[in-house]
Amino acid sequence: MKKRLYLMGLVLCCSMTFALVGHSQSSQQILNQKYPGSFADLVEKVGPSVVNIRTTEKVSGQQPDIFGQMPEDQAEVFRHFFGLPFPSPQQRPQEPPKEIQNAVGSGFIISDDGLILTNAHVINGADKIIVTLTDKKEFKAKVLGLDKRTDIAVLKIEKTGLSPIVLGSSKSIRVGDWVLAIGSPFGLDNTVTAGIVSSKSRDTGEYTPFIQTDVAVNPGNSGGPLINMLGEVVGINSQIFSKSGGYMGISFAIPIDEAMKVADQIRKTGRIKRGKIGVAISPLNEEVAQSLALDSPKGAYVNKVDSGGPAEIGGIIPGDVILKFNDKDIEKVSDLPRAVGEVTPGNKVSVDIWRKGSKKTLSLTVVDSETDSKQLSSNKNEPNPNTGYKTSLGIVVKDISDNKKRELNTKDGVEVVELRNKQLQMAGLKIGDIIVRLADTDIKDTQQFELVVKSLDKNKSIPVFIRRQDMTSIIVLKPQ
């Protein structure tokens, strides 16, 4: 009996051992698939598509004076009193311009006939651009175009039969995915570093939501590719977060989808056509959103509208909150310039705004970002008969002249001339501010201001819309 139990136990242990071995092998296979022991195959595949970029700049030389850097007025004294052969700046011999190295960066080939993608800041201001391939052959590059706002530049070298990089999609990557960077940090070309995607859609730029990684990126990596595990480029290494100037564990890459939109425009036209509607915007906080009866602090608050611009023509006014633009929800303030920038100039779009407690839909035509808005002017100089002072909410106000209304581009409002309690100053109100709206009521003059204040619920905070210089802001006050 004991022998039988012993044999059964032995069989059971062996079965468990085989099961564990089998489980261990399957887990190892998964680990090998997800976490490769080497990136060498990827590097061999992508390496020939990555280039080193160095730029030079011409600096005019001047022969040093025998008296050093003497100011010209002092030099004139020497010439006049001592008769020294001290030449004037026009007479001094000039050294020929010197060519100095300006920057070192990276880039990658996107077509077999010599198109190269890099960062705009790598080549901006350069007099000469030299591209070095992995076989050490050098070519002088021509700039087809650059866009400083997205930090994208397209170069061209006279060479065919090149190995273009495989374009992936930045939309396909996930936080936690392995990625590689290949570039020339500190001029050390074809340097490879690895890490993971730390975050997506990181707001560090006006038009570009960056990919954040922990891949080691240093000066010289700019313009180089960020590669996924399929050997596809998913981003362009562009920036680092650093307090020392070197890598500190956080780097940013431009999503390749955004970069190629810009590159395609540059290839076709040599410039970027980006939409504009003519507004200045700022984010909302929870307190301001509540005072405006919004469910959440989403949207872009309009604090300025360009005179004669598309927004003004379409009916948008300072104090509006833009909730949706061209059918795209504006969750945060940075969403709006991106949504506007994607619209081809000349197209008409719908805009959902929040004004005085309700939603409105307007229509406007987007213009080219390089087109100046019409500046409206008036030579009228009518006197304003309302000059009385009124005191409410602890604020002393007066009517404003028509000249000042035109200067501030506002139809109505009252000017703050005195603040009678510290709470108003702490809230951000200043003497000279123009109050243009209380809650949902536009303020035309001092008498209306007083009537509106008397009708306010003292248990509720109210939004006060003020003009300061050419910007409209919101201050939340509670009636006393």
C-alpha cells in the first residue's frame, strides 16, 4: 500500500514538473516575442536610412585694431590730436568671411531620390548643410521648406538609389511599447538608444501633441527617427526636458503622422498653409466654468477677437467659450489651434460656443494664417454725455468715452476708477479695467451697471467680464 502511494506521488510530481516546464517554455516564448534580447536586426534594417546633418554659417571677419576694441569716438580723438595712422571702420582691412560649424543633428531618408526629413531647428539659419550617409559619403543639401511651428524641415540631396525608411503610424503605438532612437548625439553618428513610450499627446507645443519617451536623447539626436519594433518610424526626436542641458529621462518626439502632413505640403508647395480665425484664447478653471454655468472646464475661452477677422465676422465675441470647432470637441485650450490649423484656408466651418448660459452655433470662413486681419478705424470723435460715477459691489465706475471704446474695440462698458475693499484686488480686479458684462448681461453704462448689481443673488458668485488693454478676462466675484 505504501509503495503504491509512493508511486502515485512520484507520478503526480512528475506530471506537475512537466506541466511547469511546459508553462515556463510558453512564457519564455511570449517574453521572447514581446521583449527581444537584441535590437540588432532592427538597427541593421533601419540604420542605412538615418543620416548625420551638420550645418555651417558664414561669419564676417574684421582685423583687430592696434588699440583693441576701442570705441570709434575714442579712435577719432587719437586721429585728431595725435595724428596717428588710426584707420576708420571703412578704411580698416576686412578679413574674408569665416565658415564656422553651427550645429550637428540627425535626419532620415523618406524617398529613394534624396528627400530627407529633420527638425527645422537643426537647419534654421544655416548657410550650408552637409548630409553624411552611413557609408560616410557627404552631400550638400538644399532646403525645400521648413515650418518652425511644428519644427519640421524637408531637405533634398542629389542622390538616387537610397534606402528610404519605412513609415509607420504614431496612432498605432501604445504607452509601454518599446521604441528605439537612432541619431548623432554630440556628433557621434549612428548611435542607438532604447526605451519605452511614456505618454502620448503630451502638450508641449502649439500645434503638435508630442510622444513622450524615456529613450536617451541628447543634443545631436534632433531630427532622428523614433522606431517601433517593426522597424517603422513613428516619430521624430525633437526635444528633451532637462535642467542641465543633457538627458534627464524625458524626451519628446513629433508624431510621424503630424510630421508627414507638413512634409507633404512642403514637397508640393514649399510652404505650409494653415488656417486662422483671429482669436486669442485661454483655458478655463473649475471656478470660472461654474460661474458660467458650464458642466466642466472644457473649451477655449475667447479673451480677444481680431478686428475684421473671421471670428468677428462670424459673430464670435470676447467672453465666448468655444466648445466645438468643425465638428471636433475642444476639450482643452490647445485643441483649438490644432483644429483650426488643419482646416484649409477658404473653407467654411461651424463653431459651437457657450454664451450667457446657452449654446449657440455660428459659421465662419477660415483664412490663411499669413493673412493679416483687416484693421478697422474711425475718425469719429463724439462726446459721451454719460459722465456720472456709480458705486456698487465696492467698485466705483464711470462711463467710458467713444474714443476709448474704439481703442479697446468694445461697444459698451464702464471703467473701474476705485476699489473699496481688498477682496476685489485679491480677485484680480484693477483700476482702469473696463467691465463689459456682469453674469449674462452686457453693461452699457454706469446706470445699467448699478441696476444689474442690485438684481444679483448675493448667495451666488458671478462672472465679471473685463477688458484690460486688448484682452477680455473673467474674474469671479461674490456680491456683498
